[in-house]
Amino acid sequence: MKKYFIAATGLALTLTLVFVACAKKKDNNAITPTYKEDANGTGGNPTKNDVTVTTGTTGITNPASANSGINTGSTGFTFPTCSSTNSLSLKAINGNINVTVNFSSPPISGTYLVGSNVGTGLCTVVVVDAPNQPAGVVWYGKTGTVSVSTSTNGISALLNSVQCIQQSFNFPQVTVSGNMSCN
């Protein structure tokens, strides 16, 4: 009888081990496919034939493709009047073309470096709608000099090959040269 009891106990233990080994275990950390109704979250793209971008950025394309130049002293440019002692900017306008030189204080006679900010000995140059460039593109002076001459009659400036670029692109460039004045 003892033999049968040991055999039955052994068989019961073996069957228990087989049953435990074959039982499905649920792993809460596993990624498993499921139906949208059973899943947590949004269930994916609601319009599967319309691909949407959810991360990253799209590349910006440059609308301009070639260098160009402006001579502010050429025919067609007008210079709005300004008070010769309080002006912080000079403008040259020809149709839609608009060139502006900005200073931190009323300019005095001397040479100013073109930069991204105004300051002592620094000025900025901004060009809107440069010729032979796409409409609406704004160009910012990167390098060059502006020679200023002041008198009781007004302010005049000579732009010496001021190279302008777009805010996000270094190419192409617009080169601005020529005289500007106001009185």
C-alpha cells in the first residue's frame, strides 16, 4: 500500500508541475497586439490612409537661388526726409525695394561696421524685396561697412559692399552698395 501511495503522490506532483509549466502567464510589461477597443491610448491613426507626421520637423526650403545686388545711389531710389539730429535710421526706397540702415543713436561722422545688432560703431542693414529675389524675403546685413557723414543739412551714408543674407540661410546673398541720405 505504501508503494501505491508513493506512486500516486509522485504522479500528482508530476501532473502539478506539468500543469504549472503549461499555464499561460500574463506579462503586464509585454507589448502585444490587441484590438483598438481593448487597448489603452488612442488606438493609432484614426484615418489609416492619411499618413501624419507625429515627431520631427520638416525641412525648410530656401525660396531664393542666386546672388543679386542693389545700388541705392542709382536712379529710382528716394530717401525719406529725417531730422538731421534725431534720426536712428536711413531709408532708400524704390518701388517695393526697401533698404534700411539702423543705428543705436543718431549717427555721427565715421565708419560703422555692419552687424546683427546696433551699438557703438555698429549698425544693421535690412533689405526687403531685393531685386531679382522672391517677393517678401527679408535680408539682413552680415558684413561690410557704412561710412556716415553728417552736417547741418542732413545725414548721408555710403554703403560699401554690404553683404546681406536671410535669417535661416547663408546663400544666396544680396550685396548692397551706394549712397543714402536724408535731410
